[in-house]
Amino acid sequence: MTRRVRLGVNIDHVATVRNARGGVHPDPVRAAQEAIGAGADGITAHLREDRRHITDADITALTDLCRRAGRPLNLEMAVTDEMLAIALRHRPHAACLVPERREEVTTEGGLAVAGHEARIAPVARALAEAGSRVSLFIEPSPEQVAAAAAVGAQVVEFHTGRYCHLPVGGRDAEFARLAAAAKQAHAAGLEVHAGHGLDYDTAREVLAIPEIVELNIGHFLIGEAVFVGLGPAIRAMRQAMDEATA
């Protein structure tokens, strides 16, 4: 039986290129428009505390664009008072709580929810009360899944970076860990997403896990767009995902 898995396109690194020179080009909002036109089911953007790529003005414009286009905006955010205030002001369709360290190049792992429930639960509750779906970007471990359910998340997004960085032929154990965590999350009533490091091949592979209903992909698609264009890259990813779930 065919299942259609949603594709969220992360446009952060369009802003990275823009910010390398300053100015307004390339525009991440235009990239979001292109992504939607190419079949993206939603747009993801991470407003980091240091504003190294996406800016506050970008989030304002992306919120407006997604509402006009009838597509969800998934706001990735650290668990801080500043980011909570911004999210409550914009009320995105979804808010994904992620770890964040100033010295990292990009997000290097999942959010440590287990052991930090007292800090995360009030943020999750405030976001949910404002009408945003609360997602937690976590490692595929039993402890983190259980903690995500305990703090009131509606969605978990599993960090697939470890899987993607392993050599082909050496991924079986990590795949089994992802599959077990997805089954656990689904049984706990959590919607299951996955993302980080995925390309055409690894996206196909992780979609063998039936509980996954959404992939969020950014860096690979923006990099591929240098060679083929953003629209063709997204359409090729859409085709790869559909073939994997046919």
C-alpha cells in the first residue's frame, strides 16, 4: 500500500549564502516560494540565537508567505525565553525544539529531553496553548522518546545524522535503533519525523521505517540546487521518497 510521506524543506542555508556577503541575495523567502512551487509540503527555518543565517525579519516574512500559500512553517528554536517569546508572537504551525551551541557548525545531535523535563515541559505547554504543534528533535533512544511523551510533545523528529555519516554497509545497527525508536514513539501517540544529513539515497533507506510520516531536509537540497536548481532538486527528492514508499 502506497503511503505519502511529507517533505519539509529547510531553507536556512540560502540565508547562510546571503549573509556571507551581506545584502539581500539570495533571498530565503524566494527560496521558500520556489520550494512550495516544486512540491514542498512545508518550510522549515531555524532562528538561531546568534542569527548566523535566518533572521527575525526572515521569520516574519516566512510566516506571512506560508499562511498565504497554505503551507505550514516549522520554526526550529532553542529552549530559551527569547525564542519562546518570538514563537508566541508568530504562532507558527509547528515549533521544533532543538539543541544549540554557539561553537557548533550545525546542529550536532538531538535535544537532551531526559533529565531536563522541568525546563522543557513549560515551553512545550506554552507553545501548544498558543496553537503550535510541538516537536522535539531528539536522538532515537528509548529514554529520549519516553521523555518527549512525558513533556507533552506531539511530534518527535529523529536525528538521522549519525545514520547518514556511517559508511554504506555499516548502518544496520543505527537503522535498527531508528526503527525501534519510531515504533516506540508511534505507540506512545507521537507523530514521527526524521531529518539531518539526508540525501536521495539515505532518504529512501530511512523511509523503510513505516512510522515515519515526514522528512525535513535542507543542506543537501540547497547544495544540490547549485548544480541543478532548487526546483529540480526538490522534485527529485519528492520522486525518491515516493518511489521508496510505493
